[in-house]
Amino acid sequence: MQVHYNKSNQTFHLYNEFISYVIAIEEEKYLAHHYWGKRVKDIRSTTDYPRRDRSFAPNPDAITHREFSLAVLPQEYPGSDIGDFREPAFTYSDEAGWRANNLEYSGYAIKEGKPSLPGLPHTYASESSQTKTLELYLQDSLTGMAVTLTYTIFEKYPVITRSVQYYNNGDSKIILNRALSMSVDFSDSDYELVQLPGAWGRERELVRSPLVRGIHTLDSKHGTTGHTYQPFVSLVRQQTTEMLGEAYGFHLVYSGEFISNIEVDSYAQTRLQMGISPTHFNWELNPGGTFQTPEAVMVYSEAGLNGMSQTFHKLYQNHLVRGNHQYSERPVLINNWEGTYFDFTEEKIIDLADQASQLGVELFVLDDGWFGKRDDDYSSLGDWFVHDKKLPKGLKSLSEAIQAKGMMFGLWFEPEMISEDSELYRQHPDWCIHTPGRPKSRGRSQLVLDFSRKEVRENILNQIKLILDEVPIDYIKWDYNRNMTELGSGALNAIPGEVAHRYILGLYEILEELVNAYPNILFESCSGGGGRYDPGMLYYMPQTWTSDNTDAVARLEIQYGTSMVFPISSMGSHVSAVPNHQVNRETSLKMRGDVAMSGNLGYELDITQLTIEEKKEVQNQIEFYKQYRQVIQYGDFHRILSPFDGANHTSWIFVDSNKEQAVFYYFQIMDKANKPVKRLKLVGLNASKVYQLDDGRVLGGDELMYRGIYLDPDLYGDYQSKRIILKAIE
């Protein structure tokens, strides 16, 4: 792992055993993208982008020849209004409003380790020797704007992280209109775009499409990341598969509004950018002021989409997730939400917990409805004190009663929201996100608290701490159930273009304080399911409720898509009742269990209503999961068959790091009469080992991976699943 500057050809080369990333200096002051991909030993070439006089391609000031133009140059961090007509990575204006800004290269530094980003989530290195960092300095001599581009390479991963910091070294205010975290120009457009769009109940659908001329934008205007798009894109070659071929992955470590631009220009070059969405962004930089962008993670894989995913999984598990639960086995839980909704009593909860504990459940989670006078979703958000009619003995008594059964106790919160029917709103009606003087939109009959304001954050934080300091709590489900509208603030000093980002900074401030003050609590993020499932939240909360949709068939797609970027240990997955509450489908308890066991297993139903046979099956599922959850949650995850290919099947496998043990799953969605049989080749095993299958067969790893095994004849009927345990015996 090195970062090297070659003075003779003016190139910067970041490399490890997997990748090389090369930046060149053009005309002594412009940063050009030279190469990113599989490791090359040395960079001997100088900047070799072909120069030619192109019509309508302007030449920068002081460039005396007409063959050089920013309009076509592959750039590292392009600006606007100075000759490059493609999408800019940044724009800023002076007090007169002019935006013809020109940042020129002024120097560099190479540093051991990886700098932190105060106030923002970021990947980290536990030892400085694990990473090296390149800082490139740019400046605008007219306005005094100075910019630092930060690149970090990890020793053991094909990963580059990027972020940008702005400094106003001038004498006048500068308005930062656009400040993306990264931009990279590819010399061709022979790629396909992989993205993970979705909606509530069908998060992270896998969509793959060819690139075409023009600009393809994925973004969020919701205040946070949201269900609609994931702050992730990948560029892959047409021939790239799950296991083979090149894949470039990009992910933003941020929970607020984002933008991803993929642009193919007139010369079939591709520009890909990612950062904070400029829609609600205008940041005032007074003299001496600074602004830090979020971090972007860039992954290169020559082993297809699976290789890309495994890099994301390992990087996030080892260098993003923090705290006591970073590598801890996730407990099997039961959540009362779909079992009772708002209609519960203390006696009902204790009865649920009693029967769950007998089946081996380790954690009971009390969901929405325990606070204020909350009997429906029209009131009480913001009033974080106990609903004494439902829980007359209080939360502490309930927690202790559940813990006495040998279970942990968890609690649901939605701290970022406020109901108009609440004591907090009656005291502070201006504490919600709103545009002063304009009507307010509601979502789920609630408003969003203005976390850009310190007094609001302190009030909510103090309410939460009063509960956590009194009640023994092992787990918190942190929910967020609407998008932002009228995105403004009633604070006297509020700057409209800063509210959205300051909200996210305020959220991060609260989360940082809570996870440090209560390190033993397992935090789970939720936003109507997976609406805010992003790397920013993962930095504070090591797992996320993947989707409110608990249907086993729908979950095949949701969990498959989620695995494209997120580790399995972060993926909450529950068994619920049938007919399913979201799609009214009936699936077997076995299939529901097998799908849920492919994440962090939980149950979300009224367990007291199960038959004796069903309870026995649940008990067996839990016993099995406890035996193999280490390999499921922290082993290598490989996707084999996709639910998105229309072939009525899904398959994946979990393999431990030593390839000694594996858990394989196959799911059949719709059956066919007299169907053909096919072999399925497993992946991820050790070809030189011999494996004992739990059905008694003994097969070589090479035979399992290269020849495969038959599965379909064993499965009859719709919605069937098969599980195979493999253990190395030689």
C-alpha cells in the first residue's frame, strides 16, 4: 500500500495489491483522471489524453494552444462556467452572484493513516498502518476559496474513499451552491448502470440498464435518504456477472439528501458523481469558514458483483460499524408490532414474553404505543413518558419482569417526530420543520422535529436519557416515519439553504452522544422499514430493520438487493403471521423461517396464537439459528441465483472465513408441472476440501462448485425452501 508522487511525469499513484488509482497534473494546474482499476506496477506514462482542436470547446485563460480544453478533459473535480459544460462537482458564487470559479492545483501532502471527519460518519482505520492518505490542494486566487481533496486507500481492500473540504480564505462571503464528495471521469461509456431503487415495502430492487447519452440522476429530495433511491450506484461491463468481470461501486456515507449523476457526454465519455443534493443546499462561507462534505466509498472489483459486495461487507463490518456490538452475535428477538399493533396491555406483553422465552427467544421488543396517550398514530410523538393506562406499573417494572424470564428488553422510539396532539407541540409549535408563514404538510399525521436547532435536540435527548437512566434497556429500535416537506426552520438565525444538512448534522450529534453514553445498548435503525438504510446510520447503529414488508417471497428480492452493499449482520429479518399483513400471501412457516434466518432472525406475530406444532417448529428454527448464526451473520455471503431474473428461484450461501462450514439456501417461488431438472453450482467453498452434507452425501468442494448438485426434484409446490449444511471433513 503506497501513495507515490512521480515528479517526472507529474502523477499521483495510490495503490495496493488489488488496485491502482492515478491522478495527473495537466498544464501545471489542472487535475486529470488518469487511471483506476486493477493494480499496475508502475505508472511510466505522462498524461496521454489526446489533444485536438475541437469546435465549440473553449480554451482556458493563459493556455496559448487550442488543443487543450476542459470541455473534454477527464477531470478529478470539475467546476462550472470555465469551459466544461458537463455536470460540475462544485459551484460557488461571490457576493455579486457570479459563478465562474476556477480552482487550480497548488500542492499536495501524503500522510499515514486516515483523518476523521468531525461531526460526520466515516470509515476509519484502527491503526494508521492500515491506510494512507493523499491530500490535493486547490485554490481560487480571485475569491480566496481553497479546497482540499482527500483520498484514502486501505491496505487490505480494493477501496478508495474520497471527501472534500472547503475553506474561505478571502475577505468576503462566498455562497457554496454545490459541493459533491467525488467525481470521476471514465474514458468510455461501454458500461451498464446497476442501481437499487424502490419504495416502501419493496426496498432496494436491483435494476441494471445500459448507459445512454445524457444525464441519469438518482437523488433524494425527502430530507433524508429515503425509500426511493439508495445512495449507491455501480458501473459494470456488459459481460460482468455475479462472479466474473469488472464492477465499480460507489456509496455515500450520509443519511441526508444526496445526488448521484451518471453522464455520458458527446464523446462517449462517462462522468460519475456523488454527494449532497444541491436541491435544498446553499451554504454561506464567511471569511475563515469551512465546509466538509460527507465521505464517498469507491470499490473496484474484478470478481463481478459478488466481489464488489464482499468488499463493501468487509469494509463496513471492520471499518464503519463501531462499538460493543460490532462483532457480537445478534440476538433472536420478538417484536409485538404485528402481533398487537397499538392494542396491548401489560398483561398481554408479559404473556407474549413468557411464551417467547420458552421457545428460546432472547430479546423482547416493545414497539409503538407505550408512551404519552398513544392509542393510535395521531398523537403523543414528542412525549417520551410512559402511557400509564397501558403500563400502570411503569417501564422499569415491565423490563425487569421480562429480564427475569431470561430475556433482554428492547424499546421503540421515534425521536425525530412530533404529533400536533402532544404536550411538546402545545408548548413549542414552532419546533417542527416548516417554512415560516406557509401551511404544513403532514405525513402519517405527524410533523418532523427541527433537529437543526440545538434546543430541540437537547429536549429530546434529555427525555430519552431520563428513560434510559431508569429503565434497564438492551436494545432500541429508532424509527423515522415520514419525508420532510416545507423544508425550513423557525429559528431566528436559520439560513434556508442550510437547514437540511444541519438537520442531519444535528441527528448525528444526538446519535454520537447516545451510543457513547449507552455503549451496551444495541441500536437498530428504522424508517418505515428500510427507508434510511444507509452507511451513515450504520456508523451509529449496527443493524437496520430491512423492510416493513415481512412477506417471505417479497423479502427474497429485498434482502438480495440489500446484500449488494450491506453486511448480513446489519439486516433485520422477521417471521410474521400469514396471511401476510402487507401482501396477503400465505407461505409456509418453514420458508418464512429460512428467509428470516438469512439475516438477523426475529419474530413479529402473536406467538400465543400459534399451534403446538408451529411452536415446536419455531423452537427448532431458533435452535438451528443459534448454532449457525455466527457463520450467517459474519461469514462470507455469496449470491447464487437472483429473484430478479424471472426464473422463479433464489439461492445464496454463507461460508465461514476458513471455508470449513457453510449454510446453503434455495428458494422455489412458483412450481411447474413436469419441470426440467438442473444442476446448481455452489460457490465460495474450498475446492481442495471434502464436505459432509447434512443429508449424508460426501462431496468435494471442487465437485460442488464445478459440477453442482440437483435440487428441484426435492421441491413440490409453490413457496418452498431447502437448506443444506456443509462441513469440511478433510
